Amino acid sequence: MENISLLLSDALAPYQASLGAAGVNGERLVTLKNAAGAIVIERVFSASQLSDRRQLTDVVDGLHRDLMVAEGRIEPCVIAAMRNASQAGVFSGGRPFV
């Protein structure tokens, strides 16, 4: 898991990522700290999310999104609108509504 912590730190630089001890079901607390050492984000992820490359990519994408919200670069309502727009495209067969 040391490698996972390093990968997360590299992917989320300049934030420092650390993994907490494994929980009862193998879940781990991921903590992101800024350069001053203040905790910016803490999230719990399952062992499978951190061990599977594709799921780990999703974890990093989610943490990037959460960092953008924490930094005030994007509002949560924008994320919700983007999700709704993408789901509408899926339900309509990918064609825009007219």
C-alpha cells in the first residue's frame, strides 16, 4: 500500500496523500493534506478500489473533483448538472433533445 500512497501523492500533487490503517473489511482512510500540513480531504475507500488499476483511476478522478470543490474552483451544483446532462444523453440514445 506504500506504492498506492506514492501514486496518489504523485497524481494529486501538490497535495500529500496518506493511507490510514486497514479497517475490519480492508477499507482505508485516504487523507490529503496541503503544503501547510492541513487536512483538505478525508475519504474512505475499499481495498478493491485501491488495488484495481481502473478503480484507482476513478478514485483519483473523484479526489480531483473533490479538490476542485474544496478549492472553490467548481461548485457542487455544476457537478450535479454535468452528471444529469450525461445521463440524459445516455437515455436519449446519445442524441440531444430538440
